[in-house]
Amino acid sequence: MDSKSNINPWIIMQARVRSTRLPAKILKKILGRTVLEHDIERCLRIKRAKGLVIATTVKPEDREIIRISELYPSNLVKYFRGSVEDVLSRYYLSAKQVKADIIIRITSDCPLLDASLVDAMIMLFEHLPRKKPSYDYVCNIMPRTFPHGLDTEIFSFEALEKAFKEATLAEEREHVTPYIRNHPEIFHINNFSQEENQSHLRWTLDYPEDFEFIKAVYDRLYPHNPEFNRFDVLSLLEKHPEINSLNQSRRQG
């Protein structure tokens, strides 16, 4: 991470041990390391961010997340413990903790995150050279053209603070950004897309089949190239379509 601008962009990644469809999924191990550790490693490759805050909960089982976060330099990886259900407040208080003026939202069920894609999105958000961000919110899911699992949202602290103070619906508190997306008359919103639509590809971690898929990708790519990106994954899947079929039953229609 080597952001050289005078702004203060931070990644905030929500994480908790409890998960219904795949229990303790972020603590499952791939090549001797937990999914959470792989998440952190990939986040730390995002060059335009100052660091990472892991936004977890006050639940006792989430102490393991704190233990893992403390394995990394404290100037790069920090943590915040907050509400279980009000994830919006968790993000707001995490951002305040590090005085972030730009927030890059990542979730811990995306261990195939591509740092170069996130950096490109941050550049769009910053719209350099500029005196202030040109957008309040940039994402790659409205509509989705990248594989499900490369999801990234970037928003200003001002937008986050407004959502924190004004959002009242349960969905708006639990999922962080619906208030922003639901009010385009208030916020300047843009979507980052690509010409080819790859939204049918499922690279996220929710089910046992997803874990088998992601593990197969790591087993093939990580030992030779720990910094593999989305193009490496696509090339692998083209050569080995049997890997792509591992979680085919879980793909969205």
C-alpha cells in the first residue's frame, strides 16, 4: 500500500465467524492459512489504500478474528468491534477510528478479490486530479459485469455519515449501502463496469461448493503466483472447466 495522495482512503472489511450456510467459513483453511488471512493478504495489495480495518462484532466467537488481525503490522491492519446487526454503525465507527475520508467496502467472503480492479475503481472515485471526489459512491454491482465475488463499493465519509444518521430501515442498517443506492437524488453515484459480462461466474464463498471451487483455484495458482489476479483465474478456468463446475449448482439465475 503506497497511496501518495493527501486523502485518507481505508478499506473496511466486515467479518464475523458465525455464518449459517457455511459455518465459520472465514476460518476454513486453504494451503495452511485461513480464508480471512488470504482476504487480508489480498486487501494489502490494494496500492491506493492506506490500510485495512476489520469491522467485526462484540460476540465472543469473533475474538479469533481479532487474534488473526493482530498478526499483521498495526499501522496497516486494525480492527473494530461493534454491533452484530447494525453493520452500518460498525462501518461508520470504523471509519471514524482511522479518520477515513474514502471508504472501500469489502466483505470477507471474497477471497478472490482482485487488487488491481479495486485500485482502478478508487482512481475513478478520486477522479484525479481533483480537489474533492467527483462521486459520493462508486460500485461494480449496478449492474454487475464482473464475477460475483469481486464486489467492491467505494464511498465518501460524508455519504456514510449521512446514511448512518438518516437510515431507518433494517435493510439499510444491516447492509451498509442501500440507503445511498436508494437515494440517487441525494448522492452522485457511478458504476464501474466492463464490456464483457461475466456476472454468471460465481467466485464468492457462501456454500460448501463455493469453498471447493475457491480451494481448487488456490491449489492451482497460489503456490506459483500468490499475487494471482482475475485474469489468471479466468485463464485457469478456461483450461480446466471441471473447476468451474464445482459450484455450478449455486450460481444465480
